Amino acid sequence: MNLREEILDRLNRYGVEAQERFSQNFLIDQKARDAIVSSVPLNQCDGIVEIGPGLGSLTEMLVSTGKEVTAIDFDKDMIRVLKGEFHQTNLHIVQGDFLKQDLQKFHVKHNAYIGNLPYSISRDILHKVLTDPCYPYFGFMVQKELGDKLIFEEGDPENNAYSAYFALRGNLTELMTLHPSSFYPSPKVDSVFLVFTPQDEGKYADEKVFQFLKTLYTNPKKNLNNNLKRSPYFEMVQKNLDQLSFDLSKRPHQLSIAQIREVLSILDL
């Protein structure tokens, strides 16, 4: 059976259906599945944490790499399918909310993260992983509309706290764009698989840094002075303006990553 047939077979045999409330769209594109798994730098990680494995489209291939795989899914029906289909000793299945997991417990090994992120909580998952200092790779599927906004381009009005944080922490690239037909059931929009490689050795993996960026980009149409003036950072920035290569009349999207680093250095973040 090809991957599409396997997924439809699992749905039928276990009597389960894709749940819209969990944003479930199962990957059925074999070439895409193989490319995604091939993107994981196996020589740099001891294990893999899969976020929202669903029916196991990726899980099967991830387990076949021989790495320790921890698959976390909130949906009890999906957990039942996974436990029924896979019995390999290097697979650890966890039923629960990824957002409530203590990521520190996964640091016994150097784990990579991978997942098809539910649309409704994509940003929350990105935030959680980005503020974790210890991983060599994060590969994730999101709706293309969101994915396009996550890649930082200097001077782009679409720049935001998330794209700036990705660029601050490392390198985010697009592996592929997937048509709705790559999934079952088919979503109404294209999806994109993005690969993130941290390069800051955890220096900026701090909740305070993320919250500062949210403040910086509070209102993209206002200048930095207006966005910062009601924040606890404003006074410190004002005192050290002479250390900056720019003034606060800029709008947030006009900042380069180097300039954001200047401000973070002043604030000791």
C-alpha cells in the first residue's frame, strides 16, 4: 500500500475520523514524507520529539532511523492507533498536551523536534520550542500564510516578533510547499514545511527576550519610541541611545537583526 492507502486503512480499521477541533489533516504524500524525514540531522541528535503524530505518517519513518522517538498527541484516538500500529522499543508514546510538557525532561538526550502543527495553536508551539535552549533542529508544517510571515527579511513590513525571534536564534528555511492534496482530509489552503537550525547556542532562548520582541513589534505602524514608551525597557533604552546605530523614529520592521541585538545588549537580555 502507498501512504494514502495506509492512512485510509488505519482510519477504517480503528473506526476513527479526522477531528476538525484538533486541526487534523494527515500527510499522505510519500515523497514529501521522505523529504521531511531526510531533513532531520540524525548525526546531531540522539532522539526525536514528534509533535502531534496523528496516525503515524511520519512516525513510522522516524522510528526506522533507529533514534529514540517520543510521540506526543492530545487525541486519545490517535494514541490508540499509534499503540496498535507500532511496537518498536525505540518509540515512546505520550498522550497529553504538548504545550503543558516540561521540555527539560527531554534533555536527557539531545532531541530534535518535528511536527505537523495544529493551526489554532501553531504560534503557541513555536513560542514554546523557540524559548527552549537545547535542540539541534526543529522541522514543522504550518499553513503557508503563517509560514511566509515567519521568515525574516530586512525591511519587510511583514516582519514580526516571531520572524525576528527565529532570525535572532538561528536559520529558518523553507523545505517545501505542499498542495492540499498532500493531506487527508484536504485543507483549504497550501501548507509549508519549514526547517529551523538554532545557531545561538541558547543565548537568546529566554522568555524575556521573546516578550521584549513582542513589545518592540506591538504596533507595526508606530515607531519604536511609541511601542516602547509604556514598557519597562524604555528608560534603559533612552539612557543608552548613544550606543545604538539608529534612533527610535524607526518602525519595527525597519530594524535589522544586528540592530535588535544592539538593543538586547543594552538591556542585558
